[in-house]
Amino acid sequence: MINRKTLLILSSLFICNSALANDNVTSVVDSFFNCDNSFFHQLKDNVEDFSVYSDLNVKDEIAYIPVNDISSDNDFTYTFRQPINYRGLVLTSYVNKYINTYNLGKYYYWGFIVNNSISDIQNKFEQFSWQPFSENTFITNSQRFDNQKQNKGWENYPYSFDGVAPRANTTEKMIYLEKINDNQTYLLCSLQGDITKDILYSIHPDMQYIAQELADKIKAKNKISEEPSQDDIQAPIKMMNDETKVNKDM
């Protein structure tokens, strides 16, 4: 039978472990604000702690949160098992969205749905210089990569505006806030423009595995469609039987 002293020790250990888990999850979300691969590496390093909130796909050196279809209009989110209380904000879902505009480039968004207003989030992160992007959207930490001047790396680029596509041969990334309603906001990293596979996989490495998963699904679907149906299989047999019957009747 557990005595009172043992119970107190176990309770203390539980509290310490809970605090540590919260610290680890906080570190994962902190890394998201880099808008680079560190978020996915942090997920891999803290799988056990983050699995309380979400399923995770673990691949090589990274982990990522799965959504059903990144290119759909309504199936690009994963709702957490329980909200993540992060520095006074409430994160309820993960977002992973891809849009190909063809004429204006490719757009990738990943991050969170937050049950707080835009102003709440801005006040929590006053160290960022938030600038209007559109009527209901703000951005910060905007950077640009010139594919023709790769030696310069990512440079600060405070000239991103809604409706203006990145210049040819350039890629832009930024932190992005968009109003959903008065008390709910998208908090996202975005990557857009002329995006090479090298850039995409270095910044957003889960896309390498998601692209392969999508390719495998398409391949499997095409294989199924190419397999003959039962009617197709029976058709030659039926034809042979019909011909035999005709010959007997003659």
C-alpha cells in the first residue's frame, strides 16, 4: 500500500514531468516562428510530448503533423486532441495548405489556427514589426531569396503586398496572420513564388514525404482503374459461349 510520503513524492514527480512536457511543446512552437526546417526537427526531438496533442508522421530526421489533403479547400487542417496553451494563446488546429496559382506562382502555408484575435497575437509578440498585408491580414519577418544570386541567401524584404506576386526567379517567406473571425486567427508561415525543390525541401521538408505519399496514392488509383472489371473479365468467356451456341445452331 502506498503511504502518504510516497504519494507526495510521486505527485511531485508527476508535476515536474508535466512541466517539462509543457516546456518541450513550447519549444516546438517557438521554433515554428523561424519559418524553416527547425520546427520539423523539434517535432522529431519531442515526439512523445507532442503526441499528447497530435498524430505525427516520423520520417528520417523530421516529424510532421498529417492533414488529409494539403491542396483541398476544406481538408487541410488537423484538429488537436486538446488545445495547446502556448504563451497565453490557444492553438486548436494545425494547418498545411498548398495553392498553385500557375500564373502567380506556388504558395505554401503551414502553422496553426489560434483561438485568439489578431491583436492578441500581435501583443504577445511585440518584438515583431507587424505590417498590413491586406484588410484582414498582417505579416512580419518577410524575406526574399533570389534564385539567381544564391550566394546572398535569404535577405530581409519588407515589400511584400497582397495581390503582388513575387518577382520571377525569387522566393519569399514570412509570418502571416489572417483573421478567421473576431476570436480566431490563422498564424502561419508562408512560402511563395518560384520555389525550387531544393528550397522547398530545405524550408518545408515534410513536403518531400507528402509529395511521395500523394504520388503513391495516384499510382495506386491508376493501377486500380487499369485493372479489368469483372464484366471485362467475363466478356471474352461470354463471347466464346455465344459463338459456340451459334455454331451448334447452324
